[in-house]
Amino acid sequence: MLLPNLTNKRALVQLGCSAVFIAAIVSLVFIGPSHAFAQGSNATNATGASGGQGGQVTVAMPAGSAVKTGGGGYEPDTVTVPPGSTIIWDNKDNALHTATSGNPETATPDGKFDSGYVAANQQSKPITMPTEPGEYTYFCTLHPFLVGTVVVQ
């Protein structure tokens, strides 16, 4: 009686492992590309924003970006927009963040733009970019190692 019981348990374990393996493959096939396309379209929209004044771009604050060793930064870290366009910061992290123009080395805002606090899993209101062409460095006032650049041209 012990042998058939053991065989049934092995069969169930093998079936369970197969189901987990299949689920993992399905997630890689179906979820992976959609995530990659979402990031790709974000980067494309960022560098290809159109419409002159009034164009809008979204920049992500990715999960894990509140931790210096998390390796995540703003996505994309550099965004190119027309003068006067708007950016929305999308906080996908579980921590509060900001996108504040200025010097990240000294954590000193320069007043060009500021998203204010963006709560976890929320978006900032649309923030209007300067009309003067140039490169504007920005950072998170709560996590100054989180740095990005807006290029206005």
C-alpha cells in the first residue's frame, strides 16, 4: 500500500512543477513583451514628443528607485521635449518621490520645475517645462541619488 501512495504523491508533485513551469513560460511570453513595449513607447514618446507647446510625456519612477542600490532611476533618465511641453511623473514605487529641477549634488532646487510629492502608485499633475532651450537636471528631494535630465529643444 505504501508504494502506490508514494507514486501518486510523485505524480502530483510532477504535475504541480509542470504547472508552475508552464505559468512561468506564459508570463515571460505574454507579460514580458508588454512590459518591454510599455517602456519602449515611453522612451519613444519622450524623445519624439511632438505638438510644440502642449506636447506631453510620461516619465516613470520605477519600483525600487527609493533604494540607492536598487539600480533603478527615472525611466527614461533623459527625456527630450519641445519648449513649454508637459511631463507627468508616474510613481511605480512604494515610496514617495519628487521630480525637482536643480543641483542633486547639494540637493538644491532651482525653481525651474517641481512635481511636488508624488505618492506611491500615483502620477503627478502635468508639469510645464521651461520654454528656454537647454538641459535641466532634476532629482528627487527625498532620494537625491535619483537623478534625471530634461532636454528642452
